[in-house]
Amino acid sequence: MRFRLPLAAVLLFSLAACAGTSKVMLSDPRPPVDPASVRLYSAVPPGAIQIAQLESKSAVGFGTQGQTDAVVRRLKNEAAKLGANGVVLIGVGAGARSPGGLSVGGGSYGGHVGGGIGIGIPTQQKQGAGVAIYVPPGTAIPAQDAAQLQPPRSE
């Protein structure tokens, strides 16, 4: 009984450890900025400076919108650390899936006999890629990105 809590904690931490962000630097970083100021772009605006290529993964889950949001949030947070005020989102999609399964086991020790059944539930990770960019003030923003920055019109 004493081993169940530590085993559960190790399993939880190992699942959480699967999430993360990696980067390939393309130019020197700038001073960090507030992640809330980092904007998403569909293309690199003219005059923008590419700082790094980024890849991010969510924690293992069931393929929810929350996992997608976590991937985008991680991309923006990493970009902010590098001084980028924008991320050109290349894509977000389903990552690795874990297979489901069923296992049955048993054993004995001395006069004690035990058995168990385990059921695996299929899970997946979300992953995304983007380019951290610095967009100088006054840079023209592409039309499709400008439309995303405008508040919706009420009719």
C-alpha cells in the first residue's frame, strides 16, 4: 500500500514531462517581452525579423481544445522569452497517440496470492510549430492578420 502514492506521483510527473517547447535560433534574442503582447500571424510581415523556429507539445490528454490552447500558449511564452512580439503559426495538430490495451496478471509469494487487471485508455498529445518574430512598430500587417486583430462587427 505504501508504494501506490509514490508510483502515482511518478506516473503523473512523467506524463507532464512530455510537454515542452524546443527552439532553433535564427538570430540573436532580444530583451524579453510580456507574453500577453505576443500576436499570432499567418505569414511573416515584410520587415519582421525571424528570431527562432519553435516547436511545442501539450501534455498527454484526450485531444481537447485545451491541449491546442496549451500548445499555442507555450509557443507565445517561448517567443516572449526571446523578445519576439509575434509568432507565425505554421500549424497545430495531433501528435503521438498511445495505444489502448488490456492486461491481466497474477502472482504468489509464500502463502499469498494476488492478481490484477489493467486497462489502457488511448491518449494523445497535440503539437505545434511556429516562427518567433519581432515586428518593428509601424510595420504593415498582412490583410488576413489585420482582420484577426480587429474586434468583430456587431450587425
